Amino acid sequence: MSTASKVVLGLSVVLTISTVAGVHIKQNWDRQRLREGVLRDLERLERKRENLRLLEEQIQLTKELQAERDLREDAQAAQNP
């Protein structure tokens, strides 16, 4: 076998191995990104639930404060006819 054919064969083997390795690395990277996406979605849903819970608490507190304010205003109106 001539030197040129050995070089071409060697380059072909190296390029083939590099291509196969690159494809496997990319597949693993893509799989990892998909898993991270699922985790991010779960975290986002948990934050959304927490925000909704906090919003409900704020709505309840607002109602209580408005009720207290109304009672105070009624008491003041009764004192100052």
C-alpha cells in the first residue's frame, strides 16, 4: 500500500470516528437539555402555585383590612352624628 493511500485511509478512519463520537456527544447533550427543561418547567409550576397562594393570602388580608376600616368608619359615624 502506498503512503498516500495510508494517509487517506487514516484520515478517513479519524473523520469517521470523530463524526460518530460527535453525534453521540450531541445526543447526550440534547438529552440533558431536555431533562433540564422538564426540571425548569416543574420549578416554574411550583413558583406559579406559590404566587397564587400568596395572591390569595393578599386578597384575604385586603378583605379583612377593608372590613376593619368599614367598622371604624361606622363607629366614627355613630359617634359624630
